[in-house]
Amino acid sequence: MSSPILEGRSLRVVYAGQSILDVPATEVCEGEVLALIGPNGAGKSTLLRLLGLLEAPTAGEIFFHGQPVGRSRRGLLALRRRFATVFQEPLLCDATVEANVALGLRMRRRPTHEIRAQVSAWLERLGIAHLAARQARTLSGGEAQRASLARAFALRPDILLLDEPFAALDPPTRDELVTALHGLLHQEALTTVFVTHDRNEALRLGDRIAVMMDGRIRQVGRPSEVFGRPTSEEVARFVGVETILPGRVAVERNGLLVVEVNGTRIEALGHLPPRQQVLVCLRPEDLTIRRKGESGHPESARNHVEGVVEDVVPIGAQCRVRIDCGLSLVALVTKQSLDDLALAPGVAVVVSFKASAVHLIPH
């Protein structure tokens, strides 16, 4: 990880006597994409505004390249010009697409030849060169957001701030833009803070992910750490862990644990003492299902639990299957697998999963 370009220290925001944000420390490293995720009202956009110098904290300080950001109006304006922000609403002027993309450069009084070169390049890279002469008011939501992104990238900012820029778009358009943005961010190695409540967007774009709840950062780390090893039940539920069961460590042998969960023994990896109370976490995509009586276990799975299908709920291209095994497990299967196995409520099955798929939270 490179050195921090942007830091917040002891940040607090209080509105009408109520604490909205309390973040002792946060940092954005040069060249990384930091994704801020969390439920609505978690404080994500408030933290983004503080880091982007668009709002002053009630307490605490922002540091840019290790230097405290001053409060003078002239100093803040000079620093803000090194940032670019894209909001959920594109906020385009009533002018052509080309004029909108050029707007920030003109406000910064860049030379005409530079403006033309940057605007032309970013219209092309965002796939909207053919819309250059179109009036912004005639654009679709996806086209308008591409224009907004082109305007931000054309500024060649030190830091790009994205505040749920795809939340108002339909799923196909959103997927196209996330894919395009992923490529651009890594081609440019542009330091970015990205706010979203969509877990999939955070996984696709974030080099690190910070989970926010109730105005606090509850966990921060690489996507594999946050999604695979959440540090609390609240974080686990938000990042998509659907099976969370209270249990107790029964045996520990050289990094292999046996955990008792409501009469069922589950093997997991780790080093915890016997009698330690834990929460057993399983992601639905880590569970495999076969009909009871059919031969063949997954070779690497140490856990095999018999149960009965309780319900099946379609979710896009997959189906969510809840199984009663004396404890409730949730698995994701493809629609093809659902049909092949003829899964339906009442069908007896065996659920298998690896010891490495089990994440334990000491409780």
C-alpha cells in the first residue's frame, strides 16, 4: 500500500446536538480506490464531503499529503480544484455535452488547445463522442452520467470522489458503467473515494473497503478480508453472510476446530480455546447441495450436514435455498442446479462445505 494522500483524524460531525459521524482515523492511499459501504444513513456521504473539503467537521482535521488543510477560503478553493466529484445526479448545465465536459477546465482557465484535447479524449474514452453536439437535457440517465464522469476525468484531479453515481440507473446501464469505470480507474491509477450501498459495486471497484454503520467505520480492509472475515455480526449480515449461528468450540487440534452448534458438529480452521463462544458464519455461495441418497461428496469438504429444504426463492440467475438441518442454513444455487436436483420444499438433501469456508467470530 502506498503512502496516504488524504487523511481524516478525530473527525466528528454534530447536527442539532446529535452526533452524526465519529471517525477517529481514516486514510486514502495514493492510487487506490477506497469504497465506503453501509446502509442508508450510515454517514458515508457525510464522510465523503469532509474528505472532499465540501463540508467542515465539527471537530477533527483533514490532512492532504501530510499537511493539515487550512480553513482560509482561498486555501480551500485552491485545494478543492485538485478534487473532482461526481454525484448521484449528473448536475449538467443546459448546454451541449461537449460544453459540459469542458466546463471545469474553462473555470480553471486552462489553455484552449488543452481543453479541446482533454474533452475530445474523454468523450471518446467514455463512449459518448457521438453525443458531443447533443443538448444535455436530451440524454438518458446513463449518457448523462457518462458525461459527468468525462467532465471529472478531464480535470485530471488528484482525487476523484464518487457519491453513489449509479444508484439511479437501471441494472444493465449500471453494470456497463461500473465495468467502464473499473477499467478507467486502474488505467489512470486515480486515487478515488467511492460511496455505495451496493456490495457488488464495492467488490468490483474497491481496492479497500470500509464498512460504515451509525456514523462509524466498523471494519476496513481488502475485499477478501471484509467479505470473508467480518469482525462483527452486524458487518457480517451487511456483507452478505446469511448463515450466522451461535456455537461453542469443543475441540482444537493443530489449527482445526470442532464447533458445536445446536447438537451439530462443524469443523473450521482457527486457533481458539475450548469452550470459547463463537458465531459461526457461512456465506451462501460456499455451500453445495446434493439430494440425500445420491453418492459423492465434494472431495475437499469436511462438513456434510443432512436436512430438508424449507423454501426456494429465485434471485436473478440464482436461487436462494433455505435448509432445515436442526439449524438453518442458506445456500445459493443456479437455476440449472435447482432443476437438475429437483429441489423443492420437503426434499431431503445433504449440505457440504469446507472447513476453510467457516468464519468464526468470538462472541
